[in-house]
Amino acid sequence: MSQKINIKDMNYGDCIKTFLMIKNIDLKKAKNDAMYLDMILGDSNGSEANAKLWNADSSMAAYKNGDLVFVDFLVQKFNNKVQLRLNTIRKSNENDPVKIEEFVEAAPDSSESMFDLIQKYIEGFVNEDLKLITSHLIELKKEKLEYYPAAKTHHHAVKAGLLYHVVTMLKLGDSISRHYEFINRDLLFSGIILHDLSKVDEMDSNELGIVEDYTKEGKLLGHIIQGINEIDRAAAYLGTNEEVKLLLQHMLLTHHYHAEYGSPKKPLIPEAELLHYIDLIDARMYTMNRVLDTAEEGGFADRSMTLEGRNMYKAQLS
Ligand SMILES: [Fe+2]
Ligand SMILES: [Fe+2]
């Protein structure tokens, strides 16, 4: 029995017993009414594979995202990809030789260094109102930002993924805005820093950055409205200029762009238009990089819901 394995080293036909972490799990019903578990299991290197356990029963609804499990499986090929066909599954316990921390994926940079970089950007603001409200809000959420992911299952779903998302967006925004001199960089950077900040109140994450569920307020309002309310409270507390407050709220309100994704209005200022596209670029690039990591050169990755169901192609270039 190997305690930890690398999914990328497995061969078709291998029978393996090892520890893996549940990245995503669904208890589904097959056409013949039999229940099965459809899962994404991850190793300690961050590689993932689809796994199925046929003939499941309702007791298996107890397995959750982020559980470390001991599994016994056969490595199969399905649609030219590795698929793990599970025989057994059990949750790990304190007597097992591995710990969940070894399987948790984190952003490539430390939370501290990412937080410092964000603060450097804020220190450079010329507009005092934007400087004050942005640093006030980020300080309020500092503790949770140390480990919160940017999403439950979509992009940047790793420990401190939200900070990582914001830092990459700031770097992107920094370079893009240099080409358009009419852009107010303070407003753009503030929008980038605050746009998803209320995700720390929208989702319930443990300190490993694993989200079990959304909060009640998150389900009923969502991070856009929660963020707008937060700006309202902060502006009242700090005595922020009305125009600054309104522009920031507009940035948050429109950053998902489409009504069906939670934005009831389209951007009416260029900084908000840029914020939306920078957000989109970062989420897409992150996801494309990840899904292609699972594909072989000259092959296609699994369909990704974050990428509107596309099967990305892994180019074969020398
Ligand atoms: Fe968002
Ligand atoms: Fe975002």
C-alpha cells in the first residue's frame, strides 16, 4: 500500500490503495435507478482525476468536499482519460499516517506577501477617499483573506486563492491601464481589490480554504450586494465622498456584466468595463491552465463548466 501517490504516474490497469482528497462529489442516480458516486479526487501534488463508485447507497451522502479518504481502485481509461473505478472508500481518521494538510493546495505565494503587495498599491493612491475606504475594508477582512479561496469549485478554489486572484488582477490592471491614460488607476485598483472581498461573507470556508457551503446571507444576497452594503457602511463610518462611494458601488454592481450572473446593470464607466474583463481574463487563464494540466499533449481536457462546457486542447508545440 502506498500512502501517497501521484495521479500522473498511474497506468491503466493498475490496482491501487491510497489516500486521496475529495475535490468534488455528487451522489447521482444512473438510468437503472442505481446510485453512484461521481467524484473528482486529488493527490498531494495537486493532480486530479475523475472517480466513480458504482452501487453506492444513501449513507455515502456523508462524504463531503475536502474529506481525505482511503480508496481502493482500478485505473481505467474513459474518453482517453484516466478514470478511477472505486471498489471501496472510507474516511481517514487520526490513526492514519497522512494528514489533510498535506493534500491542501495553496496559492503559490504566501498570504503575507500578497497582502503586502495589495497594501503597496493602496499606499500609492492619489485619491485620499479611495485610499482610506479601500485600506479600511481590506483590514476588516484581513484574517479571513489569509485562507479564503476565490470560489467553491470554479476558479482559484485553493487556500488564499482570493488574495491570489486579486494580486494577479492588480498586475494585469497595472499594465493594461498604462495603455489608456484616461483611466483613473486609483478607482480601477480599488475596484479590483474590493470586487470579490465579500466572498469571505458569502461562503463558509475552513482554515484550509475548503468551502463547505454558502452562508445564508451569501445564498440570499450574494457577494455583489453584500459588498455594496459593506461599502455603504464603511463610507458612512469614514465620511467618504458621495461620488467616490457611488463609483465604487457601481464597479462592484457591474463586475459580473450580465444580469443572469448577478449584475443588474452594465458598466457605465471605463474603469468598470476594464474591471469586468480583467476579472474574466484572470478566471479564464487560471482555469485553462488547470484543465490543461490534466490533458496529454495532442489531447483534449475534460469539459469544464467554468469554461462554458469547452474541452480545451493541449497543443503539441516544440
Ligand atoms: Fe465576483
Ligand atoms: Fe473575481
